[in-house]
Amino acid sequence: MEKAQHENETTLTKFLLLGFGDLGDQQLLLFLLFLMIYIVTMVGNIIIVVLVVADHHLHTPMYFFLGNLSGLETCYSSNILPVMLANLFHGGQGTISVAGCMTQYYFFGFLAASECYLLAAMSYDRYVAICKPLLYTVLMNSKVCLQLVAGSWISGSLAINITICLMHQLNFCGPTEINHFFCDFNPILKLSCSDTHNIELLTLFLAAVCSLPPFLLTLTSYGYIISAIVRIPSTAGRQKAFSTCSSHLIVVSIFYGTIMIVYMLPKTEALQDLNKVFSLFYTVLTPLFNPLIYSLRNREVKAAFRKAVAKFCVLERM
């Protein structure tokens, strides 16, 4: 009955993103913090993409995947953080059109699903490198790498296209407030005056397809990797092998761990603020950690960066 009454009301054209509007004087501090995070994230990821493209020493499967992941994280951050920063600058909350909200959710879902598959592809690459080193060049040739990356992007696109088509059929008649810092699936559906039962079930199925298989593949790959590392006789050999994949494991753990916490917690008002905090990990911190972890822990990336800086200094002197 309540849904029917809402359908007779005027259709909404804008939402109000509440974000962190309840933090008062701390908003300026948050704005400066997230602005710094955004700048570091963009600069770090763009540098990795440029290095992977420009330095022929990094033209290997591992860095090909890393370059794609950095490009994805650049888009991911640019989809979430500019809106959050604008809202923090103007008091912590701000309006967003229904079309703009749907667009932000589309790119969030597309990039998040693509990242799940891309992280799985990277774990498979490390599995082959450590567990089947003699077959590495055969199993991870350029054609296979292209197929894995293309499959990651296409899989993410297919899933979110189905969801967004159904969401465009929803009516929004009020309330207008989204208690989040970006347009996520559950907060949007809470505002709809249409029947959302079918779209919730279908989206739950699509989310499981997009997350569970790559997550299980990632776990399986690292299970074999750890088993192979334990069997290495020398301590130095074990440390070298584990350092190759430990950075990837850190990124995967943060990404999947926080997503599972957010979407498995009960959808109650009491836990809404906690969901916001955990959401920051996979929307803001994971894209930041990616370039920092890989660049600080990887000799080849640091060597390529020093070489690029040296070339730039020589050109400047000329």
C-alpha cells in the first residue's frame, strides 16, 4: 500500500548524499586528508602505467597485469573521490542527480567486478611463475595475457549492464537522502518506491558470479603458492619467492576482506556508519596502497622509475 502511494507522487530528479556531514569541524581535516590521498593515488598509479608502457624491461605478464590494475584504480578513484571531496568542501553533503548517481554506481560496479577478475588473473600468473616456472613462457604468453585482461573487463561490464538496466526502471518518489559518501546499490534501492525484490535477487546472483569464482581461484592459487614456497629448501629462496607475491596478497586481502564485511553485515541504521568506514578501504585505500606496495617492494619498478627520472633530467638540461 505504501509503495502504491509513493508511485502517485512526483518523481525525484536529485538525491542528497549525506556523506560525512555529521562530523562538523572535522570536515576540513577530512577534505585535506582525502585530497592528499587522491593526489598520491593518481600520481602513483599513472606513474606505474607510464613505466610499464615505456620501459621494455617491464614488458612481462606480471607488469602487464599491474599496468592494467593501476589504470583501473585510476578510474576507480576518479569515480568516487572527486564527488566526496566536493561534498566535504561544501559542508560534508551535497546533491547529485538521479542520472549522475546511476552513472557513478555503474562505474563503481563495473570497475569493482573487473578488479575481482583481474586480481584472480594476477594470482594465476604468480601461481604459474612459482609452481610451474618451466612452463611459464608457454602458459602465460601474450595471447593468454590479453585474453585474461579482456575477459576481466568484459565480465565486469556484462554484470553491471544487466543491473543498471533494471535500476533505470525504478521510480524514486522520496525520501531523497542517501546515507553514504557515494551511490551504492543498497542505499539507492532504499529510496525506490518500486518493487525491488526481483532486482535484489538478480543482483545478489550476479554479485556472487562476479566475486566468488575469482575469489576462490585466488585462494586456490595462493594455496598452491604457499605449499610450493614451504618446500623450497633454502631460507633465502623461500623469502625471495614469497616477496614476489606478498604485495599482491596484501591488496587482495584488503579488497575482498572489507567488501565482504560491508555486504555481509546486517543493513541496519546502527551499522551504517561502520559500513561507511569499511567502504573507505576498498573505494579509497586499496587504490592508494596498490602503487605504494608495488613500487616500494619491487626492485624492477624502482629501477625503471630511476631510469625515467634520469632521462627526464638529461632532457631538461638540453
